[in-house]
Amino acid sequence: MFGYVKIDAPELRVRDAEFYRAAYCGLCRTMRRKLGFTSAAALSYDMVFLIAVRMALTGEKYALRRHMCPKLRSKPMIEACPSLEYAAGVSALLTLCKIEDDIRDERGARRICRRAVRPAARRHLKRAGTAGALEDSVRRRLAEISAAEEGGGSGEIPFGELLGDVFAYGLDGVDARIARQIGTGVGRVIYIVDAVDDIDEDRRANRYNPIASAFGGLPLPAAKSAVGDAVRLTLTSAAAASELIGDLDGVSEAKAVVRNVLYAGLPAEADKIISKWNKRGV
């Protein structure tokens, strides 16, 4: 369900873009070192957004150092730090949950492939040390999503709450509330955009799709407009929460990345997916 949380690169300052790339490469190195080399297959820029939010809120300092990456190139990377360690654990947890969900939903070769990689995903999660309260929360939210969809409804709200839990976990007070608001808004948008992106595939596989179910009876322009309005309204709430992040020393790059994603990158990606839906039909 991930892959939609992106930056608008031309709108970032050079040093902010360097932070973004160094966080990505640093997360890759942290995952390979802490979880196992194969865990980096689940690496995504979505987790960099999580890192940026938590660094911006806590004022966590970071250090850059050049390391050799698996592509045999020397790159600047953020050294292992609490936010990277946490994002690595979250990645392991969400990857295992996605694999287990696919095993339940898929058939044939795709199910066999998911079963083949599940033992490695379980090892990665065990090494991450993320099991416990956060895993319980994530699995509870996933059960709520399944129940909602099986009842012909939408899992938008529980998926938003799932990411809200992930973003706020371990934080306190105002920081936790801001992180939760950002995570919840982004989660709801991801759910909507992913459902739009999957309409064709779900139709071919005769699978339930919450967006097609909710808007399939409307003329396509009206459906597109309604979904676009929902995305913009939800992102407005998340962006407003990001304005409450203080200007802490040493983390201006993290805050710039957060605002870029919420105001430019994610809205642009959502518009692109909705535009494709407009061409394909409901």
C-alpha cells in the first residue's frame, strides 16, 4: 500500500534534498545491519517521511558520513540514530503484515511466493525488536480494516489511525499529538489513493474495492471530483498539524521535507493517480 509518499524535488533546497537522500541511504544501511541484508528489499521513501517527522518534532541531531552502498558507490548517509532504528523496525513490522495479508488474499503462484518470503520477514521483525505494544496496535487496526471491507465499507479511517499510532508511538505530549495528526491524515490519503490505483486490477480479479463501491454509481467526473476533494481536505488537516512543529536547531532540513511532502509531493502524486482513474473509468 506504500509508494505514494514522495517529495516534489524541484521545490526542495539543495541541503534539504541531500538530507532526504542521506536519510534513505542511512535507513538502508541501518536495515541491512540490524535486520539482515535481505530486509532492504522493503526499503521505501515512505519511511524517510516517518524519519523526518520524528526528527523535526524531537530535534534529534544527526551525523553524516560516507559509506559504500551495495551498488559499490560511496554515498553520504545519516549514521544510525533513534529515528532510523525506529523506522527500520516499523518497516519490518508493516512488511510482515503485508505479506500475511497477501497470503490470505492471493491465490496460486503469488501466494506461494509470499509464503516463501514470510520466514525471512519474521526474522527481520524479531531482530527489529518491534514486537509488543506497537505490533498489537497495528494488528488491531488491520483487523478493523478487514472487518470494515468485509462489511462493504471503507478501511480509510482505521488505516489512518494505524499510521497515526505508528507516527506517535514513543512520543509524549504535544509532539505525540502532532505526529498522530500527520500520520492519520497521510494514512487516510494513502488508503484512498491506493484504492483508486487498484481499481482496474481489483475489477479483473473480482475483488472488492472501496472507491469503486462508493463512487461507482456516479458519473466519472463527479466521482473524480469527490475523491479529489476528500484527499485535499485530509491533507489540509495534516499540513496544518505540521505548522505546529517548532523551529528546533539542527533539524530545519527534516521540517522542510515534511512540509514539502504534505504541500507538494503527496498532493501531486494523488492528482496523478486520480487522473489515471479518470482515463480508465470506474
